Amino acid sequence: MAVLVSVLAFVMTLAGGLAAMRVRDRRHLVLGLAGGLMLGVVAFDLIPESLEMTRHRPLGVPAPMIGFAAGFVLLHVVEQAVAIHRAHEEEYAPHAHAGHGAGAAGAGAGGLLAASALVLHSLVDGLSIGLGFQSGTDVGIFVALAVVTHDFADGFNTFTAASLHRADRRPAVLLLLADAAAPIAGAALGMLATVPDAVLGPYLGTFGGVLLYLAAAEILPEAHSVHPRVMTLCATGAGLVAVLLIAGLAG
């Protein structure tokens, strides 16, 4: 039953990614919406869920919040490391194209890292479905409903993050397919294995930090760089409200 339900998550994730592909001509609105969805997922889903999973408090600080800070810093370090590397290369390549500069390279690498984290998050979602059905059919259905309702946003965000500053869509498509398949694999594993909440909580916090950095430092600034800001702000607000409503209905 858990694996069958996860197939619906597969479909919803693909639908979200396909939606992101189809509206590329409105890229500023896509990025604005994706930024709002990411902020909403962090604030209304990942952080509350991670804090409920574990009460462990190293040095008096909730473990998921330590993970949150670590995830934020991790993506910043990755972006800066790639940017520095590219900057040294460009000292010897004065005729490099503007679109392939240090900032674009760092953002592209950060986007792929964030998209990969979304795949891992979808794997955990599937694992949650499997563990939920282990606890009983009613619990499993409730968990599955919560997962499926935000998988559309996961697919949308995965494709958008992976294609940020990249003309080649192939990595984004491959990561979208991996993100769609991850809940099925997670559900199958969830029927066989048990993952302690003490591990899942800090992971979700770390993932939240990664998403927040990508949304605040890359996606939203890119969305507002050229196009009219009012509509982009409205798209961001719509993403936040959508996740808030989904979290409220699922809860």
C-alpha cells in the first residue's frame, strides 16, 4: 500500500517539474514563486517538523537548528569555493563570456546541491510514508496526504534550482526524475527499516538551511534583477500562502 501511494507522489513531483519547464518565458515569475515556495517549505514544514522529531539540545540549542545553520553555511562555502576557483581561471581567460562568470558558476553549483538535497528530502518523504503505514493504515494515509500535497512544490523547486544559471536542462531533468522516483524508493525502504527521529530531525534542519540560502541569496535576487518587481513579489507571496494553506490542511 505504501509503495502504491508513493506512485501518486511520483506523479505530483513530475507535474511540478513540468510546470516549471513550461513557463520559462515568465522566468522572473517562476523564480519568484519558487522562492516563496522554498521559504514556505522551510518555515511551515521543515523547521516545525524537525523540532517535533527530536528534543536533543547540544549546548542548549535544538539539534535541528544547529543543522539549519550548518546547511546555510555549507551552501555559502560551496558557492564561494566555486566562485574563487572560477575567478582564478578567468585571470587567464579575459575573453570569457559574461554568462559564465564566477557568480553564475557558484550559483549553478549551489543550485545543483540544493536540488540534490531535495532528492534526499523526497527519499525521506517516501521513508515517512513507509514508516507511517507500519504504524497503521490511518497514520500512513495521513502521512501520505501530507507528502503528496507538497510534492508538486518539490518538483517545481527541484527543476528551478537545478536549472538556475544553466542553459543545459539535462542535469535539471535528471534530478527531477530522481526526485520523482525517490518517494517510491523511500517507501519501499520504510517498510523494511527504521530511521530514528534523532537522525531525521537534524537532517531536516540542515536541508532547511540549504533551501533558505538558495532562496534568499540566489533565486529571489535573480527574480528581481530585471523584471517588474510588483508581480514578482506577488508570485513570492502566492508561494508562501500556498505552502501555509497546504501545511494547515495537512496538519
